[in-house]
Amino acid sequence: MNLFYHNYLIICFINASQSLISNISKYLFSQILNVCLNYICILMKVTEHIKKGNGKTLFSFEILPPIKGKSIDSIFKILDPLMEFKPSFINVTYHRSEQIYRKKSDGSFERVEIRKRPGTVGICAALMNHYKVDAVPHLICGGFSNDETENALIDLNFLGINNVLALRGDPPKNEKFYTPHHSGHHYAIDLVKQIKNLNRGIYLESEISEGVKTDFCIGVAGYPEKHYESPNPDMDIMYLKNKIDAGASYITTQMFFDNKKYHQYVKCCHDAQIEVPIIPGLKPISSKQQLSTIPSVFHVDIPSDLAIEMMKSKNEKDTEQIGEEWLLMQVKDLIKSGVPVIHFYTLGKPNMVYNVMKKVL
């Protein structure tokens, strides 16, 4: 059942029950009311959460779908302790298929396409049902046709999920450069335009003349240290402005470890007449190995002070403590500067995020 209709029926029950209040005790009615309210999912757009926050910094978390064959319980184990902090929404990443070569019985190899982490749409629905929290599914261009994207959006709309983060996506591990699906989008702006068209009731099939209009709140990615494929920061901001003009309503940034870069990025966005909320994304750094892997994979810098302190650490516990203290310093500064939301990439070390949140709330 669509969550909107689910909530509507519960509200109707509450209203009808009020007429019976003279026949039952006020205490019993209050118990019925509380039970009903616990089942109502407050479905809001990310921008509505921000507006409702009235200038208070909100929090959100991001999770990976489990690898195929694993249970969703692995997600619940990560999120259960973090739900103590009442996140406004939870992001769920989307993953393209990968091509592998599998050896056949005759000794030859065949190329097989697999998806290691399916289930973004289902996980979003499960999170909303389990935690009564808004979910933000990621949608990516890479590896998906336009038809597959439209079908995913239709499913999300049926489920009452009205937030999406539109991304181009990265090239698969075995490819150096991004190659779009032969019948898919080349860039994130094209994906934004497709979602915006669906909000207008415009479907890919021209025969659909009076299609249902969706109501997706569209987020896009921003890069305080520039997207690694952009020729320069100015053009990177120009591409971002184009995505906003195409219909995106907010920005979530790539991780960064130097808040000055975020603050400068926000200023550059404002100078370019980008006025939508810009949500900073933070990731805890927990090992010496990440000093090289994070810059290599995500194309961001690790500040010298942080790198030097981590290299001095003598064991894993000390390294995590240094990373946790750095994350806490970032969070406190961002709250002080009045950011709308702090988005945590909780992949790998949710306990570090938990410890930081305990100290700021």
C-alpha cells in the first residue's frame, strides 16, 4: 500500500475514533492515539526538513546496500545505534553492474555482468517502514538505461518516496574512464532533466499523454575540491549551476577534511547565484592506509596536520581516536557556521560517527 494512503487511513481512523470518546475513557483513547501515531510516516522532502529545522543543523547518514546474498540485518546493525540521534533522512547508494570474466568448463572465459549490491529501492522502503524515517535513494547514470531509470522512479513514486539524489556515477573498477550506457544518460544533468520531466507528467513513451505527475525533490553532488574530471574550479561551479537550473533543489558535497574548502566552496556557489542548500558531507578517517586510498579513490586532500598526527599513532586505537577528534572538530565548526544538515558517510566506521554525535548532542 502506498505510504500516503496508509497514513491517510490511519488519520481517518483517528478522526472517527474521536466521535466515540464519550463511550470510552480518555486514557484508553490516548493509548489508541499513540499507537496510531507511531505508524504514521512523516514523508517530507529534504528541503522541507531543512525549512522545518528553522536554522538548526540537522543530521543525516548514508549507507551501502549489503552485498548480494547478505541480509538487511547488516544495515539495521549499523543504523540501530545511530537512530538515537533522530536523523532527518538516510541516503542509500545505488550501484551499477560490473563485468567479470568467468572461466567455463572448456577452459575459455566468458564475460558476465553482475550487480554486487542490488536493492536500493527495497532498502529505502524497508528503512521507512522500520524506522519511520525518510529515505533518499541515489540514482546514477552509469550502467542504467533511461527506461530502467524511469521504472525505478515509478517504483519509488508508488512507495511514497519523494527524494532522490541524481548522480552520474563513477566508472567501474576495471575501467579508467566513465562510459555511459548505450541508451542511458551521459551526465547527471540529463538525469535531473528526466526526473524533472516525470514531475511534469512527461514519460519516455510519447503515447502517455496524461501521465501522473511525480513530486521528487532532486539533490545533486557538489565538489568542494573540484570534480577530478573538471578542467578547473570555475567550470565545475558552472556545471553545478546548470544542474540547479535544470531542476535540482539542493546539493550534497563530496567528503572533505578541511572545512575552509567547504566554506570557500559555498562562497563560490553564492557568487555564481546558486542559492539552494549546500549540505556538507563528512567521512571519518580511521587508518593510516586511508591517507593514500582516500586521495586516490575520491580525489580529495588530507590536511597535513591530520596526516602527520595519524602517522605518529602507534596502534589502530590511537589512529581511530585521532580521526574521531578531527571529525568532531569539523562537526563543531560546521554547526557553529549554521550549515543546514551534516551528512555522514557512515561506511566502515559507524561507531566513530556515534561517538562524535554523542559529544555534540
